[in-house]
Amino acid sequence: MDRITQQAKKNLKWFYLPQDTSYGIAGKMAVDFQVTLSVTRLDLESLRMKRIGRLNSVADEHFRERLSEFFRRYPVDEWYALDSDELAKYKEQYPEVVPFPWQSPAEHNGPSE
């Protein structure tokens, strides 16, 4: 119970499927969004007649929202919050990084607006 109710909130890669023996989901099963594969629309259409089931309406709505949360990406430079010392260490691995003005060694007061 704890794993399904708590971990599903903390770890967005998991989506737990509701049990439904009529569709062959008798035990606990989950979708792992970090393991994905690309399927063309034509391939999906060819499989339409082989579908054995679908999520109930509550699970379907939750699945759509969880999927969008997991794959949502924001265009942000991940190093913006680093101070000058942390940035120096970061640049050892990513030398192409361009520092923000507040990350110069002379400024340790944080960003200004």
C-alpha cells in the first residue's frame, strides 16, 4: 500500500495499473516511463484489433496527466543555481558552459535582477 500510494507521488516515472482480471492484469503491474519505445502511427493502427483492454476512466485520466508530468521539459540551464566554486567543478565535466553574470568569482552575493 505504501509503495503504491506514496512512491507514485514521489517518483514520477512510475504509474501503477489498476487490477482488472478481465484484461489479464491480475497482479500488481506498473508502467515505467523511463523505458519507452517509439512506435509509428501506422504500427499502432495495425495493432488496434489486437487490443485486449484499456484503462478505466479514472486511471486513463491519471495516466495522461502523469505522462505529461514525466515528459514535461523546461528550457533551463541546469547550472544557473551553482556558485562560482561549484560552477568551476561543473565546468570540468562540461567545459562549454557559459557562466551567468552572478557566477563570477568576484560576486558571491547571488543573482541580481
